[in-house]
Amino acid sequence: MTPAAISAVEAGSPAARAGVTTGWELLRVNGEAIPDVLAYRRELNSGLATIEVREPSSGEVTTFSVEWEEPGLEFEEVIFDGIRLCANHCDFCYIHQMPKGMRKSLYIMDDDYRTSFLYGSFVTMTNLTENDLQRIRDEHLSPLYVSVHTADEAKRAELMKWWDTKVPNPEATSIRTMFERLGTIDFYTQLVLVPGRNDEDELDATLAYLASRDNVLSVAAVPVGLTGHRGHLANVETFDEGSAADVLRRVEAWQQRMLAERGTRFVFASDEFYLTAGRELPSAEEYEGFPMLENGVGMVRDFLGQRLPAVSPSVPLPRKVLLVTGKLFAPVLDAAVAPLRQVPGLEVEVRALKNVTFGEVTTVAGLLAGRDVLMGVAPGEADLLLLSPNMFKYGTQTMLDDRTLPELQDELRMPVAVGGTDIAELYASILDGPAERYLPSFGFSTHAIKEAARQH
């Protein structure tokens, strides 16, 4: 049993009437230990729930019951017994490539099926126990988000390098076995593609297998992400224009086939493949609702898709606005704001920042830290500096190295703000100044939402 800290008690609720206050702990519901909020909701959904709570300083235990009624409790975390850790040592694991000195949560190798169900984080399933499998089926924790990488079992083992001592159920290392045993569960899947390892014909073979599974709803093809901090790790190449174009050719061929067979394109390539290959991005309709936006699939098209406001010389002039972003997105952003350069007296500069924190091989905006901004922007060189919301931790003004937006503003001695979550908001920020504080709807890593839920 792991007590769950209670963060709030609704006024007038059954819990409040029982004397429960913030800071107490949940012990059991219906005599069962409760490992997470999913189990808590399961017991409440049985209709009659007897709830045991404890005042931690005195150890006094209080019991109260509810019948088809909300107890009125909120918890500090959604996972009570601790995040499940990864059993793998993948050649391309981003956590193994992290520089020193970042916040502690960014080094946690989480691989928890519960946060996959709750928040859409991708898991490998290699650490599932028989009890986990039974629970997923019994409680129908669907859909889950799963990192497949390849359907070739031997190649998957070679790519992921799981530790036998950390795998409680050897069956769980077989992705095909897991999809079969969890046949009633739907899956969104991703393939982290590594040049020469699981792309080219191997990509086609994996997509053929996944397309044969009715419970696989969609596939995201994303390129391996590398940093300049690989140290003792295996040599891994990045995609160039030619290899990225080959991935897109294969993905688009499968999209045409799946549209005919399933009525959906089924497989989607991340934006990085299109930008690296110098290809035009698909239309918004071709992303079919952006089901895996947070995986980098369609983020650029979604950003560019909003109707632009009227451009008029209403800004206080003269004025220089500096937009900073990663090297990959900079050309796209520069073209998107080109119409603003027709406004007399308005100077708009897009600057691609060098990523000192993770190394120059890292080119995405979401992995720029505060120190990268400080090294790429001179104090007072613009009237307004606008940053991407994806450079900040979910729901906050804090960057990867824990610098905050107000701190950047103080150090740079000029106004600094988040430009907006789409091109229309960015235009408004440039023309009229940032009228409101834009915060990211998702952050700079797969940990973003879990951090907001205080999982780390």
C-alpha cells in the first residue's frame, strides 16, 4: 500500500463532512490498496465505496462511505505507487544523451502503461507483468500508445537492448505477442527510425505487419533524435535529404494503400522528415485531425493553419521584433512572416539559434534552453523578443535549464514574451505586442504532461 497525498477537499463533500482536509492520505477503497487514480475511479464506479483516509501526523484513520457520489478528493499525483521505469537500453534513448545539470525529472526513464492511457505517452510494454496485462484487459485501458520501432523481433531486441533482470515477463518483449494478447485494446504506435537499422525495406515490413492488426489505429514515423552528448553510446547516423525522402516515399505509398483498404492514411511522417527532405508539408486535411500532434506529426502545419489577421501599419513605429527558433524551423518561419516586412517601419528578423545545450546536431526549437537564447541574442538589440511556446515546460514560463521568461527579460534588458501557439497569434504579437501570456499546451519532452501532473 502506498498512501496517496490529498491535495484538495471539495467544500461540503462527503470527505469534508467526514473531517478530511488537505494533507491527509488515502489508504484504501473497499479494502483494496489503491496504486493510482485509475484504480480509485474503478472502485468508485462500483457504486458503493468505503474510503479509508489517514491524518499523517497523528496516524488517525477515518473511514467514510459514498454511494454513486463523488467523495470530493483531489490528489497531488495520479500515480500513487511510483512511475514504472524502463527495462531497455535503446541505442537512441534520448535520456542517455542528456547533458548534465538539467532538472532531475528529465533523467527519469519512465515506461508506465498508466500514463500512456492517461496522457498518451509512448511505452514499450517490455516491463509488463501478467497482472498488468490482466488489468489492462479487465479495465479496458484503451487506447495505449506504444513504441514499436520494428516488427522484426530479433531486430527489435538488437535496437532496444532490454535488461533481462528488469523484464518480469519474457513474453512482454515480443511486440507481436503483446498485440495479440491485448487484442481488445486499441493502439497508437510510433516507429523511431534509425538510418540503416529499421528504415527502407524494414520500414515496409513493419508497416505491413501493423496494417494487418485491426487494433493498431495509427502509426507515426519519427526520425531518431540525437544530441552532442552521446559519449560511450553506439554510433547512430541522422537522416539526410535523400534518406528522409525515401522514408516519405514509402510512407506516402502506404497512405494511398491504407486509404483504399481502411479509409484512413494510417501512417504519418513527422514534420522533421519533410523539412529535412525539402518537401512541402501535407495539407491539414491529410493529417486527419492531428491525432499524434505531440509526437511532432503535423505541428508545423497546425501552426501555419490559422487565418492571418489583417496587416496594417498600426504598430508604434519604428520597431524591431526578433523571433528566435531552431535551425530546422527557421526557414519556414521566415517565409511565414515575410508579409509583415511590407509594413513601413517594422523590422522582423527570424534567427536560428545554435543549440549549445544539446549540441548543434539538435535543431528543433523545443530543445532550446535559456542559455541558448542568451548566447544567441545580445542585450537590448530589439524592441521585442518573441520565443516559441514549445521552449517552455508545460503550462509554465520555465525553460529546460530552469531559466524563466522574466529572468531572460531581466538579463536581456528588453521585453521578452511567448509569441503564440499559431501563426495568427504570432502576427498579433508582432503587430500589437503580446496581449496575453501564451503558455504551451505541451512542452519540450515526453515528460511534459506528467510533470504538470507532478509525476516527477
